[in-house]
Amino acid sequence: MLKKIIYKKILIALIFFVIVCSVRYTYAFNGDFNLYVTSDANNNNIQLEWNISNGNDKNYIFRILQSKDDENDFNPISTTNFVASKSSKVSVLNIYPGSGENVEFTYKDGTKQTLPKSAMLKVWMEGGTIKYESGKVETYDNYGRNPETNEQIIFVDLVSMDEFNNNPSIINKYDVCLFGTWDYNGNKDLTQESKVVVEEYIKSGKGVLCGHDTIGDVLENFWSLREYFKIDQYSEWELGSRLKIVKKGLLTNFPWKIGDIGDELSL
């Protein structure tokens, strides 16, 4: 348990009239916190570095918040260094609901597991095959690799929803956790205890992804976390097989660029 949790709300307004390849700015707060900001036009990002002058960084947790030009609200964003991530590991926990028929997963390293189909994220990200009882085999490329270097950067561990609810603190060693690899998360909700753990995990700045209808009014404890996903109400819906990109951000550009604003994609 950390001795002290300090959330540093950092507002950095950088206005560029000329594209500058590398400019470094230094900010000091209260004499003990130093922030270094480097604009990186080649990689289209801003790199942040910071330190505590007393050298006791381990007693702090940092959050970075972002506000877009047309918005007044600040929202937390990942602190992952995506330039360094070209050769770094991103650890993901797939908390699967136990839904779907049992299938045989074979991973790139030859390891085999028989699990419900809802435990499919590891094959999607790391590559391998899914074999059904009918004998049908589906082959998947490793989409969790860096598309520039082909180096694997996303690694997935699996745990069932029941196991997670019995030991929710397991997520704390992962960068990202994913719920909802089945419709309505297989009707598996968080417990009160695991909901608190997930909420603290979100507040710490780590990533939570939720699949189709996981954040909906059917699953009460997931629904109570809706403010972190900017969901105000569970509205009407329509079925379809195409979608249009109306906003661009991290999820539409890394590790794979899926398109530009206005592009329509087939599902």
C-alpha cells in the first residue's frame, strides 16, 4: 500500500505556429516536483518526464488529464510511453465470463487450453487457432504486435469472472483489463467488493475496456461505474453491420490505424 497518493493535475497548453521537431520545456512545482515536456513532431506526440527532488518517487501515483480544444472537462489518459512501447510489453488481463461453447485454443508457442470461447482475447492478440467440437479451425494473426517492427507488445493472461470476483486485486499487476468478451458479459456482474477494486484501478490511471452491453442497466455494479465511461443513460439502439468514424484518438490510431474521420467500416 502506498504511503501517500498524490494526484498531480497537470495542464499543459502548447500552441504550435511552426512545426518544431524537438523542443524541451521544463516546469518546476513547489521546488520538489520537476516536469520535462518534449515535443516530438516525428512521432506526433508529447513526451513527459518527471522526478521528485527528494528521490522518493515510489510513494507517489501520477495521473495525466487531457482536455480537447472544444471541451472544458479534463479526462484521464494513459501514461504509457507509446514510443518506448515499440519494444515494451503491455500486460492485459482478459476477465472472461465463461460463456460460449468449450473450444481448444492453440497459441503461437504451441501451448493448448480448452476454455469457453469467451476467453478468446489471447488468441486474437498473440495469434494461434481456435478448434471447435465440429472440427472447424479458425486461424488468427497476432494483432497485438507493433505494426512497424512486428514485435509482440501486447501479452494477455486469462481469468474467469468467477475467479476474478473471488480475488479482484489480481488486476493491479496489469496495465489494462478487459471485461465483456461476450454479450452482456454473459450476465456476470461485479460483486460489491470487486466493483470497489475496479473503481480504484480506474482512478489510478490504468485502462479498463468493456465489451458489448457490459456497461448497461442489466448489470447493476458495472452500471454504477458508467460515469468513468462517460455514459449518461442506456439509450435505444439499432442493429447494423457498418460504422462510421466520427472521432479520432488513441484507440483508432494505436497500435493499428483503423481509418480517418468519415470513413465507414464493415463489421
